[in-house]
Amino acid sequence: MKVIIVGGVAGGASCAARLRRLDEDAEIIMVEKGPYVSFANCGLPYHVGDVIERESDLLVASERLFREHFRVDCRTGCEAVGIDPAAKTVDLRDVATGVVTTESYDKLVLAPGARSIRPPIPGIDLPGIFQVRTVPDAREIREWIERGTSFLAGMEKYSGFQTVRPKMHAVVIGGGFIGLEMAENLVARGFDVTLLELADQVLTPLDLEYGNLVRNFLELHGVHVIVGDGVARFDRNDEGEALTVTTQSGSTFPADLVILSLGVRPDTELAQHAGLEIGERGGIRVDEHMRTSDPDIFAVGDAVEVRDFVTGEWSLIALAGPANRQARIAADVIAGRDSAFRGTQGTSIVGLFGDAIAWTGASEKTLQRLGDTDYEKIYLYPNSHAGYYPGARPIAMKLIFRKSDGRVLGAQAAGEDGVDKRISHIALAIQLGATVYDLEQAELCYSPPYGSAKDPINFAGMVAADVLRGDLPLSHWESIGDDYVLDVREKPELAVESVPGAVNIPVGQLRDRLDEVPRDRAVHVVCRSGQRAYTAARLLRQRGIDAHVVSGGMLSRAIVSMR
């Protein structure tokens, strides 16, 4: 059996290695247009920021390794330019010489990835404007930082008069993964960074309040974040070296360096020319076995459309984890094994200035877009580990679940510690079809430095289960309006923040002041995070008062009010 794999980064390289482990006799040819295979493109921003100092550390596997360890005919600088599905052949062009040869195949795997979006904006091809997609991209940015303009080249090193290096300016276009990571690393390199995002929030997979939480955090660390305003043009300034970025609103920003991070589109050129089905989202349509509309052609990675595990919608997910799993499944199926891709939840994490923001599953805005009303949400702020052990940090969590059966639908979390493992736990729960009742019963590792006896996962499950059992009727800030609000915090806390019109009765005094609480209307109970409000609401409800806990308390009000 002869298998040709087009693309040698995450999906292609994983497929080649897995297939060889399953079939020692297969003839495997893997072609990659670029100079490297199996490189860590997720590490590129950190190489620009000198966190990963050596370029070689980004190269996970080499052409030589594939040849010697896996007996894969690995060809870099080799571009697939045409497919003839009827003849089962692929035309391959040597990038250096332009010579085109034709190879036959029994099975073909397409892993071309996605192309960076580069719209026809005036001035977009000026020197100093870069994208971050490949190792050479990162190399060019590093070189430009060192010698791109007279200031960036370090004129202060050569002049007896200029002893202080002027502040360098960078503009990052786009508030997705790469944009935020580049902003962080350019700040570390000494740049004054402005980030422009056309949408009304950064990290658009998040719900708005969490996107705004990230925006405020970026601004806290010196990044100037502009949302709802896209780039209109790029110009050279009067001196002819630095750039000026003009936005659609007419604002202008100086830039010694511009990073384009406008997202990616599936690279489907080959697939379209071969007559393969392209889906409604613009990706190559595949089934659960990663087969395209041609049974002998498979596709994996950023170029394909897959089903969203929670909503069932077709989706585009440009992430290395799903690409590697898809590649493994394609190799299994080619080797005769029964293997299927379950779909994706878009589980992701971004680290920023020592904090992390992570998410998995459906967002609330996605469910609202689909007209799905069978869900509830809770906000909670548990500690990352036992509060009495030094270093405990709060995690801002949002859990979304079905009202009808408690099935976990999605989660978002932000904090300094423990965010990754909590979202990973919830991602697995979603994969297994778990409910909030399963979360409250989950047995997880506990030791004071690592967690709590009641882990944040258990805590989330308990709160959500109490909601569904009717023990904890919820309300949310956006729906309270002018209703009666009972604040059960202590009076000194009100000096820090308060709710206009709210009545304050500290929870410790509530039993003695029940006659002050109305019985003819709903009472929305609030505290700092929700715990005291829950205690108060249980007391009130057992005294015949229609009490509801405002989910997340004042902490949630802070992030919701950012809208």
C-alpha cells in the first residue's frame, strides 16, 4: 500500500508516524512545502519573546528522523500542486527548481493546514508588517527587532549623545490566541503595545464578560486594547522608517513593528481542484473516520470541518490537539482499524502575564445564537488549593449546564493557578456525557498545596446540583433590573463597593431582622461571591420568603458590568 501525506506539521507528521507503527510494509511519502516538518508553531510567540531562546527547540522532529526512524520518504520544499482522484495521482513541485513530478497513491491524506488571513489593506506589504505562522516568520520578526529601523537597531549603542533607547511601539492586529501571546511577548521585549480587535471583545470564543475580563487584565499590564475598531491602512511616517496604523474610526497609532493576527482560513485549494466536498464553514468536509467525499482521500487538521461535540454544528477548530487526534484516526482507518473522531469541544487555554484563561464546550452566546434555552449558568470563585496553605489564588469560573438533565455543556475559567486542570477535568466530563451530579461526586486528588477537600470541580457540581434540586434558586445581574436586592455583607465591605438601592442586613443579623424583608415579592440576595447569600437564602426560603441567590455575587457584577 502506498500512502501520500500532504503536509508535514502537526496532522501530517502524526499520521505518518502512527501509520508506520501500524504497518511496517506501507510505502509512505510525506511532503511539506516549507523547510521544516513537525515544528511547534504554538511556540512561535515565545521564541519571538526569547522565552524559547533557540530556534532549534521549536523543531520537534526532522526530515532525517522521519527517514531513519520511520522509513518515511519525507520531502521538504515539496509542494503538492494537483490531484487526479480518478487516476489516483498527485503532482508534486520542487519549490527550489520548479520541477513537477507525478506520484501515484493508494490512499491520500491531506493535512495542508490553514492560511493566515491577509486582506488587501492599503500598505499591508510594507516592511515591518509580519504574520506569525512558521519558523521563518518568527526568525524575520526577531531580526527586524534587532535591525529593522535605526532605533530598533540600537542607535544608543553607537552614539555618545543618545544614551537612552527610545520606547518602541508595536501594533498587534487581532485579539485571538496568537495576537494576545504576541502582545505579551512584545511587552517583555520592551515594546509599547497596542492591540486592535474588530469584534467587540478579545478571544471571541469566550462569552463577553470573560472576554472583557481578559481585556482589562491586558490593560493592567500595559497593553492598549482597542475593540470594535479594525485597521484601515498602513503608511510610512514622514521619516520613512516607522509605520502609522490608521483604524476604520480614523484613530492613528505609531508602530516600529506590526503583527498581523487576523485568524486563519482552511487551505482547501487542492481539495477544491480535486472536486472534494467543501463544507458550509469553508473547510474540507470529512466523516467521523476522517474520509473526504472520495473514500481514498482523507483530510485532517486545520483544513477540515468537524462536528462540535456539544452542539452538533459543523465547526472549524485550528488547534494542535484535535489535529493530532484526527491524524491518528486517519492512520488507524487506513491500516484497517475501526476508529472514529468524536468531534471537538474547542478546549483551549491562553497564558498571559502569569495568569491563564481557559474554556471548553459551548459558550452561553453560542447557545443563545442557536435558540437553545434549556441551560443554566453559575459563577463561582473557589481557591486554587486549600485556602490555609500559602499561595492559594481564586479561580473565576463559569459553568454552563442543561436545566433538564444537568448535563455539562461548557465552562470558562480565569486565574493565576489551577485553571488548566479544572477546565481539563470539565472537558473530559463533557466527552463522557457527565452531569453536574457527577461533578459533585468526582473523586479528585487532594493535598493542601494542590487542591481542596472540596475541589473547585466538586464545588461547581454541588452549586449547580443545588440549583437543579431547587435548593438554590438563582438570579443573574442582567435580569434583576429594579427588583429588591438584599445585601448580606458586612458594613465595611459596602465602603469598597455597593449596589445602588440595595438593603443591607448582614447575614449574622438576618434571623433577628426577618420582619424587614418583604414577603410579597422576590428577594435577590447578594454577597461577595455567593456563599453567604446561599446561607441567607436557605434561611429566608424556610421562613416563606421567595429568596434567590445572585450568582457569583459582587465578583460577578464586576465582570458583567464591564460590558
